Amino acid sequence: MSLPVPSASAPFYPAAIAGHDSEAGARYTVRSPATGEPIAEVADCGAEVAQVAADSAQRGFEQWRQTTPFERAALLKAWHGAMLEAKETLALTMAREMGKPIREARGEVDYAAGFIEWFAEQAKRIDGDILPSPHPEKRLSVLRQPVGPVFAITPWNFPAAMITRKVAPGLAAGCSVIVKPAEQTPITALMLAELWRQVGGPAEVFQVITAERPAAISEVLMADARIRKLTFTGSTPVGKRLYAQSAATMKRMSLELGGHAPFLVFDDADIDAAVTEVMASKFRNGGQTCVCTNRIYVQRGIFDAFAERLAAAAAALAIGDPEDEATQVGPLVSQAGRDKAQAHIDDALAKGAQRLTPALSVDGLYVAPTVLTGVTPEMRIMQEETFGPVAPLIVFDDEAEAIAAANDTPFGLAAYLWTRSLGRAARVSEALDYGIVGVNDGAPSVPNAPFGGVKDSGLGREGGHYGIDEYLDCKFVSTRLD
Ligand code: NAD
């Protein structure tokens, strides 16, 4: 890796745009959420640079679409290998730019690289179809071709995986991709582009454009009819705005938006195992995960025992410096993120909830892992995505009540349940209005499975063969033989 790890000397990282040198242009400062100190300077690109990126992406697409799937697979495999070799550098970068605990950051590198490996293999399986013909003189076939240049907008909470989950299927399909990473986490994205170039990937095929404020870039690329697809992961309000903007150029859309995941724990559960899965689902990444459990419904018979054990596990989590190997919960990514999580706790306590965990006061952007009981539907935490380490517990009596409460939200990304009954597992998972359901499983995402939501949680799927379909158009060819 020729790019440095971000540090107190705040090195400069140019944007990865083919045909553009951002050395002399505007810059912005990236700060560590753990210390508040500057750790990098990054190019602050605007509309003109976005135009250069779009021109390059179009040229890149014209060349890349001519390559065979086998050539694309070989380059993706090389990129996958380079990423794993750079694991420590990438993990440390994520710990510094977003505050992800270092052990989780290493896990994210493996998870993110897994998408590249899987889609490298899948490139060779973009099969078409031969259809039976009702006319003896005609042959009917279906080709699957790349949609064209793609614009990808990614969030800060998984600075590597949210990029590979979009770029790898795009490149495997034969598209070129421009990524606009979150303003908080541009460096991991730039490192991924650098690794792509180092293994011989064409610079025009995968570009990264950075900016402190995204709107100017986004408006240029959304209005450009040559960009044939938008793939966005982020908040629901921004996703809806982009969805409306896409109508003018009729872009294909994939929208991975917010969640408000329920976790239903039935009274036949193995309580310790259920606590383990709820901990994984609630507290990893400091609760800043779109599929994070946000509401935990526990059946009355085991409520008190479950609450006590969950509170003990949450209180035992090690909070601190993300670079410390022992840390399990780092800082939240921003002041706004910290304030929102704290406001959800304060609002719940003011409306009658009880806190079962110690109210630690830690300086900076940290929020103590918190378990709350006595939570009621009018509390903010029951209406909105918290994106922080706060676990509200709600008691329920029967299956129908739990399903109704779980579905009573505009969101539909991930839901979880814990039961030892096979019948209940089947009934409840079928009745939940969500794109992903974890049955006795608090971490259900893998590269070869579809990931995405319904309702206000978005459109389309990433991962698996479903994920590459989003980057392919199907073309029907009817050939008359005489
Ligand atoms: P956000 O919507 O503010 O930002 C996400 C990205 O959109 C960033 O790159 C940002 O710069 C960009 N953006 C913001 N305003 C824009 C605009 N007007 N035009 C173009 N781009 C714009 O979201 P966030 O707070 O950074 O991320 C957290 C959200 O992402 C949460 O709601 C979370 O649930 C969601 N998320 C969803 C998934 C999923 O797969 N469904 C995964 C991770 C995060």
C-alpha cells in the first residue's frame, strides 16, 4: 500500500479520479472521533471534478464491457488478495477514521473482501437463456449485459464493506463505478481504489470522488444520463431524495436505507444463548449498524431473567480507544450521532423508563452501553433508529402480539427471533415484514446471501446472485433464420 495510514501529521489523500489531479484543489480535514484531532486532509471535490469522473467512467465502461468475465474475475481475485494483504493497514485506518474497535475492523476487512471473492467467481456465471420458440423459423435468446457506468454513495459505518458490496458486483458485471464515500470515512475508500490500481485495475473503471458536502457532486452525477445506475446506502430521507432525482434520467436504483430492527425472544429460549445473539446484534460497531437490533421484545415468563443477564453483559463491555485490542465499544462517529443516542436515553428516562446499566460519564463521543426497561411506544427510541449502544426491552405475552408490534414500523430491513420451536420459527419468520430475518442468529449477513429491505428500508438486494442482477440489463434477441 503506497498510501499512508492516517495520523497526527494529517497526510493528504488525493481523490482517485482518472484524468484529474486534486493535489492543487480544495481540501477538507478528517478528524478521529476518538480524539477529535485531525488525521488526514482529503480532496474536497466539486461539480467540475464530478464531470471529469463521469467522462472517465464512460470511457472506462466502453473498454471494460469488452473484457471477458474471466479477465474481470482474475483482476477481482487479485484485488481480493491485495486487500487481505493490506488487512492491518485498512483495519487501523477504519479504527482511526470512524472509531471502529480494531478487532471488529479486522473482521470487516475479511467480510468486505469476501464480497470481492464471491463476485469474482460469479462473474463467470452471468448466464443468458435460450427460450423455446413458438415459431420454427425463429430462435429466441436472452443476453445479460452491464447496465453502464454506476454512481455509488456509501455511508461511514462500514467504510470497506459498503464499498466492496457495490463495486465488486458492478465490476464483475462489466460496469464502471464511481464511489462517493461518506465524508467521515474517505480514506478506506481511497485505499481500496489504490489497491485496485496496484493489481492492474484500470483507473477509469473504479474511481473514488471525495467531498465534505455531497450535494454538488451528486447533482452532476444524478443529472448525467450516461450514469445508468445509482446504488445508495444511507439514511431513508436522503435515499428518498435521490429516488426522486433519478426519475429525470430513469436510472436503475438500489437503495439500502435505515432500519429499526425488532428482536423477539420467546419464553422457550435458551436465555444465555439469546443474550449472546442480542449482544452481537445490538452492540457491535457501537450499535451503528443498519441491521442493529433497536427494539427487544421479551416474553413475560423470562423477561426478568433475560433483562438481568443482558444488563450484566452490557455493563461488562469494554469501552475505550478503538486501537486498543481490548476495546469492544468505541466512540460514536460524530457529535450528532452521540447526541441522538443520548437524547433517546434521556427521553426514555424522562417518560418513565428504568436504566439497568451504570450511567457512566465518559468524555468525548462515547455513550455507555445502556439497557432500558419500562419502555413504551411513544418514546423516541421506539419510533426512530437510534444508531447507538442502547437496548430497550419491552414485555409481550403472545406470538400474535409480538409479530404485530415488530411490524408496526415504516421500516423493514432486519428482524430477529429466538425460539427453540421449529413451528414458531417458521410461522414468525414468514409473518415478519422484513428483508432479512435471523432465527436464533444475531449476525445473518454473508456475501452469498441477499441483503436489503422492504418499505422505508429500501429497494433491491446486495450480495449473492441477486446482488449482481442489479448491475445487469436483460436483452431479448429474436433471430429469424430464413
Ligand atoms: P446519510 O444518508 O446522511 O449519508 C450516507 C451517504 O449519503 C454519505 O456518503 C453522504 O455523504 C451521502 N449524502 C448525504 N446527503 C446527500 C445528498 N443530499 N445527496 C447525495 N448524497 C448525500 O446517512 P449516514 O447517517 O451517514 O448513515 C447512516 C444511515 O445509513 C443509517 O440510517 C443506516 O441505517 C443506513 N445504513 C443502511 C444500510 C443498509 O444496508 N440498509 C447499511 C449501512 C447504513
